[in-house]
Amino acid sequence: QVQLQESGPGLVKPSQTLSLSCTVSGGSITTRGYYWTWIRQPPGKELEWIGYMYSGYMYSSGSTVYKPSLKSRASISRDTSKNQFTLQLRSVTPEDTAVYYCARVDFRPEVTGTPSKDIGSWGQGTQVTVSS
């Protein structure tokens, strides 16, 4: 059974870059047909997609899609040697304070929609606070 674990700093200063890693065990991030996603939940708000990386066939493997409102600041990459994928979110503000999750799903997410913890395999989440 695949397991995911987020890691990274819990406190980031405004204007800096938030960097989180997701370590995957029990499965390879290059296994075809999965979407490796980042999701967050700001305090008092719903879950929201940040984006995903697709592990597909040939040219499509490693392709990324981001929520339009975050596209200019977000980057998802992977390190296959560590079986990890990472999120970088640049120029953060206090509005980026949230619990951040990584998850694996087997369907293509609609990044403008709302994720559900009932679907896929999720990490436990990590709190990130943006504050000076």
C-alpha cells in the first residue's frame, strides 16, 4: 500500500519561497497512470488543488498542471532517485498559510474544483504558516 509523507519548514517569511517534499513509499512515482498532487487547506476554508504531476507514457510523463490562480508561483518537480516529488511556491503571503497535503490519485484532477480526502492516497498533511 502506497504511503505519502510531507516534509518541510513549518514557518516561512513573506516574499520567500515555500518548499515542501513528499516522500513516497510502497510504490514508485514513475508508475504509469497516476497523478501526484499537492493540495492545501487554509484555515476556515475548503480544500483546494495546487497542481499535479502526471506519471504517464513517454512525452506526457512528468507533465504538470496548476490551478490558474497559483500557476505563476507554483512549481512541482520530482526526484526519481529519492522517490519524492516537491512543491515550490514563490513569493508567499500570509494568505498562503494552510495545511499542505500531497496525494496520489488515479484520475485527472479538475484543478479548479474541490478535492476529497475520500479518494486516493493522502499524506497526513503539514502545517505551513507564513509570517514575519
